[in-house]
Amino acid sequence: MSPVLSVRDLRVSFASEAGRVDAVRGVSFDLEAGKTLGIVGESGSGKSVTSLAVMGLLDENAKVSGSIMFDGQELLGKTDSQLSAIRGNGISMIFQDPLTSLTPVYTVGAQLIEALTVHRNLSAKEANARAIDLLKLVGIPEPEKRMKAFPHEFSGGMRQRVVIAIAMANDPKLIIADEPTTALDVTIQAQILDLIEKAQAETGAAVMMITHDMGVVARTADDVMVMYAGKPVEQAPVRELFHQTRMPYSIGLLGAIPRVDKAEKEPLTPIKGNPPLLINLPDACPFADRCPIVMDACRTREPELLPVATAGGAEHRAACIRSHEIEDGGMLGGLPVYPVREAPESALTRLPREERPITLEVKNLTKTFPLLKGAFLKRKVGEVHAVKGISFDVREGETMAIVGESGSGKTTTLLQIMDMIKQTEGDIVIAGTSVNDIRSRKVERALRRDIQIVFQDPMGALDPRMTVADIISEPLSAIGTPKAEIQRRVGELMDLVGLNPAHRDRFPQAFSGGQRQRIGIARALSTNPKIVVLDEPVSALDVSIQAGVINLLDDLKVKLGLSYLFVAHDLSVVRHIADRVAVMYLGDFVEHGDVDEVFDNPKHPYTRALLSAIPVPDPDIERTRQRIVFDPASVTDQPVAS
Amino acid sequence: MTTDMIDPLVEPPVGPAQPAEAAAEKSLSKWTLYSRRFMRNKPAVAGVIILIVLVLFATLGPLLSPYAVNDMDFLSLGKGPSAEHWFGTNGAGNDTYTQTAIGLQRSLMIAITVSVGTTILSALVGTAAAYFGGWFERIALLVIHFMMVVPTFLMLSVISNDSGGVWWVIALVMIFIGWFFPARIIWTMTLSLREREYVQAARYMGVPGTRIVLRHLVPNIGSLLVINFTMGIVAAVTTETGLSFIGFGVKIPDVSLGSLIGEGSTSITSSPWLFYFPALALTLLTVSMALIADGLRDALDPTSAAGGRA
């Protein structure tokens, strides 16, 4: 059978002021009908550029060479109007952000019909009927009615369904999905992945699945291509790649992901350093600077993607001169490729929980938003209960995690604590001081020393106009620390979080994402707080970087005896970092207890559904797992607490 | 382009793998960084040089001339440029060189006062209104919106005429009628800035509100303020020129570029030097300010091509 898509030696470069950026440097693959190719890589690895090159959607200043054969035709060199006949018809694309991939001013039906009529001669009636069929197929209830709805009337998951309906409208031969679930909640992600599979079965199309999530790959892909610095570094069928990994980068990627199905507490193995800049790359292995098993030979020539013989016997290629030495399970000569770190431990963690002092106590926290009506004089017509009276405590040296999907009220809870809102019926006690007792600004400011926050977006949380030293010292100068003391402390803190103190006068944009997050952590630690609130601290980071930040948080907790209040939607990270966990749903804790207890033995149906929806980076486990769907109507019993 | 690759122009990844070029504990300060970036911009440096020449001309120029601004040389009335009168004389025998220098001095004083005044006032009112919200915001917006419907140029003309053309009264009135438009723009910009996480972070650190306004909000609209300031100078010079041109601005015995240009334009065919020299000074002033504005914006911009480097 001839492949639907056959890419040979694809190269893409962009001209920039700093020099030529080689975004894609020689990608080759074949994709057959009905098969799925997973392309994995971190930001800047060239995976999105590859997909855009196939679609012919690259910027005008991009130089593209090589060959892209789709369905017997060469795509490179075709004009934009020739490609328009193929785009949306033969090849369709599902973009990452469903919120922006639909035009807000047209109804969903109009956009579906447009996708249909642009490539086919359909009468208005036929097009309408087909559009309704498509909406029904992607699982949108009452499709006739929803045809007339605008995108903003749909939730994120529903919009992504519409995008998929548009993508499959013309029975394409190739569907390109660029991070289709990254912006969605886990339970929705599972449904969307199922739907893409369904769309594939329905149309018989080949799928190019671009993602950074190894779990998604394990679940959907037949073949996997791992990309690094614009080049594929390992290419193999999915089982082979996960079980007989031969390239240090892929091993690192797999080792850097926390697993939701295992109660491991040993540190993750981060890949040190950052991806190289794609300008004037030397003729050397681009991974050499980050590789734990680098040799001198790695720096003399860039290794080619060559076949590797493995026990599985499948077609397997890797770009590493030591790949034949590497054994299954990421071992080399009986030792792991990535040296295992010692798990940090302290006297505090050995003390039973009950004997440790409480650093944060929340009793019956409630938040309601009034529903207002009227243009001028606003009348209260009702209330939305965002948080419905939750209680928990965090003790010294422990991590309490709140997990939940968007809209569960976890961010509202955080803001209530950080804003130190006085509770009418409950109480928030921070390091022994109740917020209900705060009488003056001075007391409040003093209390803020003990509670600090790290934000999700490492860029947005750092003032771009301030140097790193100014940023880190801001909480210190807010409490009136002398200048000399601040100078000393800044150097100490940068050292503590693994930044070079000599970089103190740089601006935040000179740092990579992971380093920026370290700056944020250093700032939070500057006042020696007792409790640090972490608002999705790693969700904006790449996997290999994420592992480093998680390990840093683990180390700091032990070293400084901190308590963390950790808010996240990623349950794998929570399982790894947290001691206790609370699952939040519609403003209430549905389950609350010890992390292993909750994850291994979930009592509430919502927790079970949530846990079953998370992709596990192991194709064997992932494809045999039973997914539990949560039906809100089924909840009649009270929340479980242990 | 919707790729997520690292744009080398925006974020040069500086990893620990790369050696730090300056291992000294205290390396480049913010200000040396800014000045180095500014100095690399050749047109901006040219603008600074022109401005310095103009300022020197306005301050030291009159000392080089043997004539005072109101001296009348009855032996050369309405004569063109010569060895005695470098820029010629007007019909009353005043030395145009001296008058241009003094006029430029006056115009610069008015322009800088007005521009500093409006920039500070608008930045403080705009950011504070957006950050503090509540009654403060409501009153500030009420005043701004009220000012917008007042015929301000008319007010300016009447008041400056009443004052007898005293320059600082004109400057004060120009600040009074000039601050609210930029203030409203700054208010809208700050509204989005207020929601940024670093502002929230500062609040959670216990940084007082006024400090947040001064340390976070004002610097982050810095490029806008710089442009407002330099363009404000241009606008103030032109407003003052216009005012003097129609006879409401600076009055004899005081001179400004506007009054000189106004006077010169009436006799542009018979004695063109009366128009061209003050007009040249005005043009050089506005062009140099525009070039400087450009250079400053690039130098202060954190996302500029230079990144975090010098």
C-alpha cells in the first residue's frame, strides 16, 4: 500500500535578524491511511513547523526544501490557490486552541456549511443536512438547534468537537492534529482523543498527532517520531519506542514525566540545560551539552538517523552514536543512562503528621458571587456559589494539593486565601494568625511574610521592566530590609534555586521558561515564608524543564521546612509532589485525604473518572485501561473524606 | 506564524551551559544598559547632537551677539544676512540672530515645562485611577470627560491674552488643557496592566499601592510616556507657535519662535530670512525630538532586539 503522506528530507529555515533559523533540519517519514504518527518534542523542536509545512501555511519568509508527497502529488512548489483546493479537503487540521480556531461572529452551522460548500457542489439543503449529521457524529446534543449557536455559547470541549466536525467534513485523507487537547481539561481530553479516533475510523484518514504529552502518544500513535532541535532523533513503532528506547533524549523525556499510576516518590530525572538555539548549529550532536553519556565523538559530527537492531525486530531508527550500547529500560552497561538522585529526607518528614505544627488552616471557606441585574441600579437577583464551605489544614513540611478541572473553584479558593478575605462563618488561619483578626494594613503586611505565591505563567508574573535582582528583592524591600542585607540575600537565593548569581542584573526575558519559574520561586522564598502557594507552577513548562522545577520544589521543601499549598489540574504531577490531596468539583471537596490513598483507592465516582482519564506514558497499560465516565446525576452520596 | 519555537529575537535562551560573560558580582546596571542601547541607534544620537546644538544656541547664542534682543539698529532696517547681522534684521532693526536664539530659548522653556507637566500629571492620574478604582477612578474620569467637552484652545487664547503673554502662565494653562487626553489613554492601558500577574504578585507581597503604581505600572507604560513626552514637546512648541502666530501668545518685548515666524510670514517675499531662520530652528527642534523619541523607545523596550544584553 502506498503511503498517503510521504515526507523526504524536509528542511525549513527562517531569516531573522540574528541569522538564519533552521527550524526543521531534515525530516523524513511515511504515513499510511488509517495509521497515526505521533510527533513528540518540546517547544522549538520543529514539530509545529513540520505540520505547517505540510499544510503549506508557513510564513512567506520561510525557505522550504525537500519533498512532501501527498496522495501522489508533490505539495512543495504549489501555489497558494492550488493548495487551497487540498487544504480542508484532502488534508485538514485541528488546532490547539478551540477558543480561537472558530470565528466568533458566525454561527457554528455557517462555519460547518462553509467548510463543506467551499470544496463541494452541495445545495444549501444538502449542506445543512450533512452539517447536522457531522455535529451528531461528534456528539453534540440537539444538533439542529446548536447549528444556529455562536462559538461563545459552547464550552471549550464542545468547540473542539465542532473543530473536529469541520476537519472531517470532507472526508480528508490526512488529519493533522496540533496539540489538540493541550488547552482542555483531562476528562475532556480523553473524550476528544476518543473522538479523533472515531473520526479516523469514520473517514479512514491518516492522522499526524503533534503533542508534547507522552501519555497522549502512548494512547493514540502507531508510530512515533521524537524531534529535537529540528531533527528527528528517534523513530519507531509505539511499543518499541516506549520499551526499547535507544536515544538518551527520548529516555530523558520518558524519565521526566511523573506517573499517575505509580506511587513513586523518588526524584524525577530532569534533562539539564536548555534546547540549543537553532542558529549556526555546529556539526555536532545538538543534544551533546545536555546528554549524560556524551563522548568526545559526539561533538565532532552530527549523528545520522540510523537503523538500530533491537529484540523487538521492528523498524527502529535513532540518531545517537551510542544507541547500540543502550539496553532496554534506559540502561547502559548495567547502569541507568540518567543517574538516579537521592530522595531528600529530613527529620521533619519522619515526624508523624499529627505532631507537626499547622501552618495554614482553612475552616468553612465560602465564596459567593452575586448575580446582578439592571443597567444602572444593580439589583441582586441570586448567588453563584463558587466555593461551598471547604475546610482543610496544611502542616509543616507537607504538600497539600487541590486538584480540579476548570470551573471547580480551586483558583477562587487560592485567591480567597491570598487576598486574606475575612470569612463570615469560617476562618483562615495563616501561621497562627487568623485573618479575621487583621485590624490594620501593618498587621496584614507582616502576615504576608509568612505566605508567598508562585504563579503559573513564568513570564507574566515577572515585571519585564525590572532586573532579576529587583524582582527577587521586591518582597524584602516591601518589608523594609536594609539594602546591604538585600544584596546578600539575592545572591544567596539565586544560588539556592540553581541560578547563576552573576546574572542578577539581567532582565527576565533573557531567561528560559524554567529559569523564569526559578526566579519566581526565589522571589517567593525571599522572606522565609512558612507556606508557599503554588498555582500550577509547572503547567506552562516543557516536560524536561518541568522535572527540574519539581525536583527543586521537593528539595526546597525538605531543606527549608516549607509547606506547600499546590493547585493543579495535572494529577500526575500532584501524585508525585503531594502528601495530601483534595479533589474539588463544583466548589466542594468530593474527596480529601492522603495522596496514595486517594489515588490508589478512589471512593468518589468523580475522582475515579478523573484518574481514569489521564493518559499513562505506557502504550500497553494505556490501551487496555477502562475509562470511567462521570455522570453528575449519579452523585447522591455525601463527599468522602478520610 | 503560529509556531511555538523560540524566537531568538524575543527570548535568547541563556542557559547555565553558556558561561556568563561578566562574572563580577555587580555587572551592568540598568542605566548603562539603556545608554548603550541608545548609543547604538545612530539617528537617535544625531537627534541628541542636534538638540544639544540647539540648546547651546539658545543659551550661549545671545552672548556671542553684540546686540541685545530689543536693540534696534537704525542703520540697517530690514537688511538681509551680513557680517554685522548674521541672520539679518527686521523692519524695526532688531537682530534676527539674537531674536531667534532668545525665541528658541523661550519656546524650549515653555515646551519642556508643558511636556514634563502633562506627562507626570497624566501618568499619575491615569495609572492611579486604573489601579485604585472605586471613587478615585470615578472622579478622575468625570473630570477627564468634562475637560474633553470644554473648548480648551479658546480658554488658552483668552487666558494667555489676559495675562499679557507671560510665558509661565501660558505654560501652566497648556498643562491644564493638555493632560487629560493622554491620561485617558494611560488609564485604558493600565486597566489591562492591572490584571497582570506581576502586579498581583506585588500585591500579595505586601507592596503598598502607591509603590505598585510607581514601580510597576508607570515603568511598564514607559515607552508610551517617553513618546508622549517627546511628542508633547513637539505639540507644545507647535501650539505655542500657533498661539503666538495668531497674536495671543508671547508678546513683545518677549519673543518666541511662534511670534517670530508669525512676524516673518507676513514679509516672506521681501525679507525671507525673517521667516526661514526661526522656521529652521523650529524644524530642527521637532525633528531632533522625534529621533530621540524613537531611540528612547527602543532602548527602554524590554522586548527590543537587544534582549537582556547590552
